Amino acid sequence: MNEIYVSIDVETDGPIPGPHSLLSLGAAAFDAGGELRATHSVNLELLDGAAGHPETMAWWAGQADAWAQARRDPQPPEPAMRAFAAWLRALPGRPVFVGYPVAFDFLFVHWYLLRFTGASPFSHSALDIKTYAMALLRKPYRESTKRNMPRRWFSAAPHTHQALDDAIEQGRLFCSMLAENLRGRG
């Protein structure tokens, strides 16, 4: 089965799931040729007993538009994550989680999928865009930031802190990197 690269971005009210909530999830599925095949987005209700982290909430105070988008029409976590898992299973390929930074986004998505559906279609693996850039650029990890990446890898899409917009933006970045890497093999 072919792989399909699912770029995921999350917006949260804190650094870890459980004490803090996943507010919004955006996912953009790309095939290996860089074609956007499907998208999924959902805003989630807060977890019972969870609270926003003071530092995260201070950051959100300066992001009024993005906050309003992340709080529009929130869904209960269990049916939202079941619908997301079903969307992943219906994709035309085996899903590969792609994120920037993957450690943060994967932590929330994996935790929510396990808690509310009992399984993750991604298993226990995810692909980090920054680490992939490190390998392509042959630079140390800490130097493999977006500001040090070639402009040719980026699309014109802005980074809005709205989960679906940002998932599409980083998915296009990953696909540019993937295409360049595959061309270099010939």
C-alpha cells in the first residue's frame, strides 16, 4: 500500500494533553507527488478537569483571530476523534504522520486517539519536518530551522495559527523537500 503523508497541526491550551486540552486539529493528506488529496479539521471541547496553562493562555491573548477560529463550533472529543480516525482509515494509502515540530503535535494526537478511540492509525511513528531538513541540508539540528531552509521549499501560504491552514502550509513544505530529495536520487 502506498504511503500518504498526513501533515497535522494542532492548537492547544497547554504543553501536554490531559491537564490541558487539544483545541483544534487540522490535517492535510498529500500523496508522494505533492498533490493535496484530502483535508480534515475539527475544533474540540475542553477536557473535563483540564485548564489552560498560564503561559500558553498569555500567548493566545495576542492571537485573537486564531483563538476565535479554534473555539468555533467545538465538538466533544470522543466523536471528533472517532471521525478523525475513520477519515484516516479512508485515505488512499497508509497514513504517515508529518509535523513541525512533530514531538508536540504527535503527543496530542496520539494521546487523544488512544484515549477516545483505543488505537492510532499512525501506530507509534511520526516524521519530523525539521529532522528531515537537517538530513537534506546537512546541518546540525538546531540550525535546521525554517529561517535557514531554502525559500524554494516554501509556498506563499501564510502561517495563521489556524490548524488546517498551518497543516496545509507545512505539508507543502514537506512535499517540496520530499520532491527535491527524490530528484536527487537520479
